[in-house]
Amino acid sequence: MVTNKLVCIFCIAFNFSFILSIASQGHAINWILGYGINNDTSFYGRTILNFSNPTLAIIRNFGGFKFELGFENNSFSDDLGKLRFFYDGFRLGNAIDYNIIENGDTLNPGKIWLAYQGGFYPISDASVFIPPLKFDSILMLIHLPIDFYNGQPYPYSPSIYETRINMNSNGGKGKAISKNKAIFKGNISPIVFSGCRHSNGRDWWLIFKNNQGPKYYKFLYSNSQIYKIDSQELGSSVIDYSSVGNAVFSQDGKKFVRISNQDGIQIFNFDRCDGNLSNFVQIENDSIKPSIWVNVALSANNRFLYASTNTKIFQYDLEASNIQASMEIVGNWDGFIYDRFFTTSFCDMQLAADGKIYISCASGNIFLHVINDPDLKGKRCDFQLRAVTLPSYIACGLGNYPNYLLGPEEGSICDSLTSNNNIFYNHYFNVYPNPAKDLLRVVIIKDNLPINYTIYNQTGDLLQKSSWDRQLEFDLNIERLNKGLYFLQLNFLDGSVVRKFVKN
């Protein structure tokens, strides 16, 4: 009896901790997939996959606009794990009435947008949602349009677009307050795009690649603004106009991996502080180049790289002294054709909040293949063909989800300058001593007194807030703060100034 009680208590504790950890994943906890008219008499329509419990919840979704969540699709859920918005390459939808949000139509305008109306936007994994700052409601979608290079059938992205959504507008249905803003123009590969938290746990790195060589572009978003654009050249110099492949970061942000059927698998180390790629490793695999679809995903424990072709799933051990030699085939397609015509061979792969890797089929289909234990080596990873049956057809795309849970890098005081449009780069105030122990003296240099001040930690949590007492010098008591890096923001009538300081 005692043993049974202990087992019961353990099970309850396990499930409770699982729910807490998964719920905190929040932004990527729901995937919305599918296409066609929503009704209960056919397999067309939408399906929501919800990962908030140990058992995957599969929910048929009806009503609203006929979104085409086929190749390009992405979803965003709020901090409580509630699905809020989704994107199909053409437009943005809301998860209240499942219609287009205000001003959310005609994303990625151009010849491709016009030519593919009624079908799927012909690229996948080419968008990322950047969540709002704390106490803010502005969600950002960074997305890539595609075009044909010099009129030739070689897809590329001529621009990187930013669209901003006010999540609170229209009773929570949202509104695109700006859209299709070109934040960069160039020859961008539409299949090499991923996001990762900065080492401060708050800002975001976005990585893109030039498709005419080994140049990578690195964008740093801080306080919802582009703070830095940088580039470096590293890796293969192959001119890559492939539209097949993807790029991912490891869950700890220390590895960046990309694949294409023209350029194979490339592995890099990534520095979350300065955004630099290093330690390039090229993986040769003769099965990749002739494959119609290729994709990569990384295990939640950051150790194993999975690469797929149409017919095989490969595993590589990133901790091996020779990554190339560590390759094992952990999955093979059995040739099964669904409903006489539709292949169930492999397409996109995506790590989910439950720690499993889900794999779509390379046609309209109702199945997902699953790697149940991707943290385990070899066949113990437990790959299963057609492990999930869905109530509606889906196509290849499964979304592009960075690790929204990734926090500050332990022991690092590296940080970017947090700013907004009204930041003052001249010296409005200084702080000393820095580092400080108990008291931090603030000295106003200009004859312009602030209204109030706030102190934030590295993850953006508000720790102190108070009005200013009309002095040019002021001592802040920081005795109760733990040791670490903090941000002091002074708010003036016409803008704000931020200084960072270290508590010893």
C-alpha cells in the first residue's frame, strides 16, 4: 500500500512538472496545420496539435477563412499556451474566429503571391515569430518572400520582411500595424533562416545566408528594434539556389546546422554573445543531393543531429570525435502509398515541446512519422512510421520554432544595448561605482530630469520602479539585488535612456 501511494505521488508529481515545463514553452505549444475548405464530411480543413500534456492532443478545427497552411506555415501561442496567430505565407490569421486579422492580407506581395493564390506558398521554414517584450503587445513576424533570380527558375529571397502585430487590437483578434517592411535587401537563401536568443536571454539573433557563397547575415533584435546587422564568411562556397532544406539551432543555442540538396549538411558552433559562427564541419552524404526533400532537426539534449531524405532518416552524434563516422540510419521509408496516389515518404522535421521529432509526408496526407526518443543513440531513438493519424490532410510544412525557453547564458555578463526609437546616445546620465555593492549613484549630466526609473534583470523582469525626486544626483539602494547584470532605465518626457550595471 505504501509503495502504491509512493508510485501514485510520483506520477502526480511527474505529470504536474511536465505540464509546468511544457506550458512554459508557450509560444510553440500549438501547431495549426492543413488546407482546403473546413467541413466534417471530408479530410480537408485544419488540425491543431497541442503539446500541453504528456499525450498529444489532436483537435479538428472548423470555420473562418480558407487558409492554405501547406508548405509555409507558422503558429504563435501566448505565455499561457493559448493559440493566438498563424501564418500561411500569404496572410495572417487569428485563433478567435480563424479569419484574416485586420490588415493581415497580402504578405509577401509579388509575382509568386499572385501565381500561387489558391495553393501553397512554395517554400517552408521561411518565417519566425519574435514574441513581445514583457508588458508589451507587439508581436513580430520576420518572413521571407521568394522570387526567381533574373527570371530563371532559381528561387531566392530579394528581401527580408518584418510585419508587426498588435495582439490586443480588435478584442484580441489582432491587427497588422505595419507589414512587409523590407529590413534588408540582397540575394538571400529562402531555406537558411533561423532564430536564437541572445546570451542575455531577452534579445534575438536571426541568421540568414547569401545564396551566392559562404556569407551569413546576422541580425540582432533588441527591444523590438534592429540593433545590429553583421555578416561573416564561413563554410561552403557553393552557389546554392535550392528551395529544399532548412536551418536550425540546437536547444542550448551552441550549434547552428543547415542542409540543402545542393550543399549537403553543414554544422557550426554559435556564440550567443557576439553572434559569430565558427568550427565549420561539412558532412558528406551521397543520399542528399538526389533527394527531392531534405531536412534537419536536433534532439532536445543537443547531442544528436537528424537528417532526412525522402526515404531515409540519418542520425549523427555531435559529441563524437568524428561526426561523419558516427552516422547511423535509424529510419527507412517502407514505400507505403496512401489512398492509391499519395506518397508517405519524408518531408519536414520539427522538434516539438514534448521532446519528440515529428516528420511530415511529402504529399497531401493524414500521417506524421515520429522519432519518440531522439535523445537516445541509434535505433533506441525509436523511429516509427505513420505513428500519428490526423483528422485532416496536411502538406509538408510543420513550422519553424526557435527555443523560446532559452534563458541567459549562465555566468555570462555579455549583453547588447537595449534601446528603442527614442533612445539617447549622448550622455544623459552616468552611474558609479560600476560594479556596485549596496548603493548605485546616478548622476544626471543634462539639465533634464527624468519622470521615473525602472530596474530590469537580464530576462526583462521588472524589479524596481519609482518616481524621480527632482535631484540631479541620486543614490539607488540595490542591496537586495542578487549578484549579476542589471539594466537601469530612466524615462524622460521625450524618451528613455538605459545603462547597464553589475551588482557585486
